[in-house]
Amino acid sequence: MKVVIAPDSFKESLSAYEVAVAVEQGFREVFPEAECVKVPMADGGEGLVHSLVDALDGKVITQRVTGPLGEKVEGFFGLIHDGKTAVIEMAAAAGLHLVSQEARNPLQTTTFGVGELILAALDYKVERIILGLGGSSTNDGGAGMVQALGGKLLNVSGCEISFGGGALANLHSINLEGFDVRLKDVGFEVACDVENPLLGEEGASAVFGPQKGATAQMVRVLDQNLRHFASVIEKELGKSVSDMPGAGAAGGLGAGLIAFLPCQLRKGIHIVVEATGLENHIKDAALVITGEGKIDSQTIYGKTPIGVAAVARKHNIPVIALTGTLGPGYEAVYQHGINTVFSIVPGITTLENALENAYQNIVSTTRNMASLLAI
């Protein structure tokens, strides 16, 4: 029996690879001769690098870069496909987790470190870069990234504007003469799982700004500044980015990527499915096991279990999903290729205990699931 194990991470407890190992352990307690193929997955946000590195026997490169508030942080990126593809999470350099609760201020935070990670990847002569959006602390439209890559964002006096979404109000012109020439020879794929535009009530500032520390007044300023940034981009580069789906992702980084780099925005799970060659693993399997930390009504909108199930469905292969929490409306996944869902939590417990015991709970649940299959 061939079983493909393709889970996402269980956030705050286990990586996707660790989940897959636990599933295999539990399954083999009942079916010791089973062929278990582990393919760690991700939907494009945090965990993307390690999932693809684990799935494809790549390696992680650490790189000291500029953090969200201008301090130095230990960033990282992955190399896969024999070093020809780099995988970057923007959150590794500009993530919300890098800024303390009291210091969060999207008027000041920058994506400069994201650009530095891209430059570091270019030093390895990669041919392709997969960039995951999500978990950002920033609202600068990717301005910091552009500056790190050699672009100049100038005020009316011809001086470089400072970092942060607040500084965009001072932007007058854009000079790309110093833009790194290697960028022209690299293919970019951007994992973006939101469709928010750059501006307005559904835009980057209004929807995501408050969780990054923005007050109501800050949201108005940030939205106005991104509007100004977009108008300068259109005037200087001839590109209209305001209303493009996904432009508002990661504090407007989606817009910056579209404007300044040769890239396309795609659902993260689709990128990961292709990069891992998941379909080749699944097409002759007897069973697929997937999962993530929470499955609810939102899971059907591009989350990992649904992406995995879509591939299995093409080949009429049953799919079992494991999860920590069954949220409201989780039954929606049954209409999208998942045959059954198991919660791994054995009973009433604290969140701390659930996270601490996640590995053994996955082993136990998988063993019970396999026992049912064996009847």
C-alpha cells in the first residue's frame, strides 16, 4: 500500500515535516509494510521555506539582514532544485513576530530586509525565486525592498526618502538606474493568498494595518500614502497597481512586486504543489493523508488540505485530513475532495498541553485511523 503524507505545519507546535513523521509512525504501527511517501506542504505563508526544503532535500541559508525597524536580524532563505531555485518568506526579514507588541508601528517598519534576502539569493546564481507573502509587520508598499535592490525613491530635493509607510508621503520620483541588473534574468513567483487591492476599505492599510499596530488615524495616513505611491509608480513606470487583486498583500508588497519586478502572483498552494511534484507522488497512491492546525469554513479558500485534495481528486484517491481544531463550518471540506477529518485532540485540555503533546496525539490518532482501515 502506498500512502502519500502531505500535511501543512501545525503552527506553534510542529513543522510540516514533523507532522509527516508522526503520521508515518502511527500508520506503520498498523501497516508496517506500507510505502509512506512524505511530502511536507505549505500554502505560501510562514513555513514555506522549511516545507519546500524538507520536501526536496534542499538547504537553508541564514543571512543577516535589516529588520522591520532597521535593526539587524537573522533572516534565512532556502535553496531547492539543485540550487537553481531560492525560496524566500518575506516574514523572515519583515515579519510581525520580529516586532514587539509595544513597538509595532507600520508608519516606520520597512521591507528593506526582504530586498536584502533577494540579493543574497542572487549571489547563489539562482534562476528562479519563490517569494511567500504573509505575516508582515509592514505597510510600505515594498518601498524598502526597492531601495535594497538599488532603486532610489527620491523626495522633491532629490534625496532618498526614509523607511516606512509614513515616508511615502515625501516621494516625488523614482530612479531605477542602480537597480540590480541580475533581476532581469530571474523568474519570480509570488505566493499570495489574499486578493485585497492596495487601497480603500478592502485595502492593505484598512484590513491589515490594525493588527500591525495602526490606529484609525494611522490607517488613514497609510492609505493616503499608498495612494500617493501608486500615483508616482503610474507616472514614472507606467504601471497601474491600485486595483490589482493581491496588490494589498503584505502591506502593499504585492503592489511593489508587480510594479518593480518581473513576477506573477499565484495561490501559494499551487506553487508548492508544482514545486514538490506532488501529483507524481499521488497518482498511484492508495491513500493521501493531509492536515493542518485548524480546519474550518475558511479552509476551502486555498489552504493546504484543499490544494492536496484537489490533486488526489483528479486521480480518484481518498483523502483523510488531520487537524488540531475543528472550527465552525469545517464540513465544507467534504465538497472539495476530503473524505473524512479527524481531530487529534483526545479530550478537554489547555492550549499549552495541546501544543506540547501534538506529536504524540498525531501518532495516536493516525494509529486509530489506520486500525479502522484495517477492519
